[in-house]
Amino acid sequence: MNIKNMDIVREYGRPPFRAIVLHGGPGAPGCAAGLCRGAAERGIPVLEHLQAADTFVGLMEEILSIMKRYSMEQTILIGHSFGSWLAWCFAEKYPYMVQKIILAGGGPLEAKYLQDIIRTRNERKSQGIEDTDNYCALPGTSEDMLFFNKEQYEALMAEAFALRESGDLLKRALRVQCPVTLIQGDYDPHPTEGVYAPLAGRLPQFSYYVLEKCGHDPWKEK
């Protein structure tokens, strides 16, 4: 598939749509399709943002264009992994356009947690575990990603790491005023405290849930 000709949104369920799902990766459009299907099956219609831009500003403009296309005055942002960082940035810049943020497998907001992720994955690899991110994934769940865009991944991760290293990512998150819910698996190599600890007691409306025997992609788990 040619990313230049790809539509940046897919629909799940029937309108009106109140939520936009921001996938992880980056550079992995479609990888959150299972989350979107699960929401629609439970009567929650959502839009899946298939990220095409290679900058945070470009991705936020894409979200704005989706909201305009569907006449959404406000939205719930559901961000997975890298998508959680994008959700923070969008909600901070456009507070009046975001009703709530839901983070699933959120990425740590401070650089000091990066080594924890690397260490956990390496330890699991040394034990012969192939899927280092999920506890017991359902079959076929890795097939949702449409393609991997290496150039987009490298550009966005460089920008994301710079934002986190400078402390600007955390500053943006702390300026968010809408309700925020964090859902993290206890097996996720991305530590819950990497998101929870910097925010606890510092946001006006913040709640979190830790799921047992659950990894980085909660919707994939048995």
C-alpha cells in the first residue's frame, strides 16, 4: 500500500463517532484495529487514525482534519503506546477539542524508564520468550498492521525521544485538564510507574487500572 494514497481514517460501528483511536508504533498503521473492532462490537463506534505524517505537528493536523470531516466538536482520544504521547500533545494544544483521554499501554513520560523497558525485553529474550510484550496473545492478532514505515518510525521516534529527554513531553501532559484514564498490563515491559508516577496527584482528574496477566496490547490478550 502506498502511504501517500492511504486514507487516514477507518470507521468502526455507526455514526455518530465520539472517539478516535491513535495507534502505536509509530509507522505501524492498522496495528490498533483489534482495539477498534472490540469497541465497536460493544456498541462504542470509533474512528481509527491511520497516521501518515512524520512529525507531531503533522499528525495533530491529521486529527483535526478527521474531526472536521466528521463534524466532531469534541472527541475522546484513545492512545496506545506512541499514540499516548500523541494524545498528550493534542489535548495540551487543543484542550477545548478533547473530552477525555484513555491510554492503553502508555509510553513512559520520562527517559529514565527506557532502560527498564530494554532490560525487561532482554531478560525475556534470554529465557526464549519470542513475544516479549504480551503475556498470552490470541492467535492472529499480529496481522492487523497494514505495513511498517521505517522512515516515518525513525523521524517520529527521534522527535518523541527529544521531547521526552528535554522534559517537554511531561510538561505538556501536566497541562492537560480533561479526565485521563490509564490502562496498563502488569506484564507490559513499559512500566506503569513510568506514566503513573510523574502524574499522580498532579492532574485534576486522573485514574488508572492495572490488568493482571496482561501485556502491552490489552485487546490481544486471552
